Amino acid sequence: MGNQFAHVEIGARDLEKARGFYEKVFDWKIEVTLMGEGEPYGLIDTGTPPGGGLFVPPPGVPTGITIYIDVDNIEETLGKIEATGGKTMMPRQQVPGVGWFAIFSDLDGNVLGLWQSKPA
């Protein structure tokens, strides 16, 4: 069987407003934490995997939903993506203590993410 979905991210202009919406409508638990350089990030717990996140996109970047696919090796997977006509949109980036992610587009321009967990 292939790689499974690992994480879903939802872009929101107002993180607290979005948090309230999703908590009330779907009964999700969302814990806001600071990531990287102090950007707020809402960790979504739906009760079953995969988990998710709420984030505020940088100015000029549209909101949207990004689905992350769990892979063993991001660099190898990006190589396959490029070799079959897809494009790397953001190379491998580290999430300290947790793992790595990258963003790519498929043949139709759909944007998805890759996730590689840090070894236990």
C-alpha cells in the first residue's frame, strides 16, 4: 500500500476566529503554540489521525488547505516528483524536534505537502 495522509493544514487570516469556528462546529481541540520565529500555530486534535493545523499565511499568500503525505525520505520523493513532471515549490524545511516538510505541485498545479517524521 502507498503512503498515507499525515497532516492537514488550514490557512486562516484570523487564527483565533478560525479556532473558535472549528472548535464549535466540529468539537475539535485546538492548542495554539508558537512556531519557528514566534508565529502562532494551532495544533488541531480531531480525536483520530491525521491531525492538523491552523496557520496565518504571510501577506500576499492566499489561504487554502494543504494536505501532507507521509514519506520515508523527502529528498528521494521530491526527485520522483520532479522526474515525473511535478515541481518542488518549497524544498525540505525542518520543524525542530519533530521532522521535515516540503511543498510540491502535481501535473495539474495542485499544491500538496510531504512530511518526514524525525526517527524515534
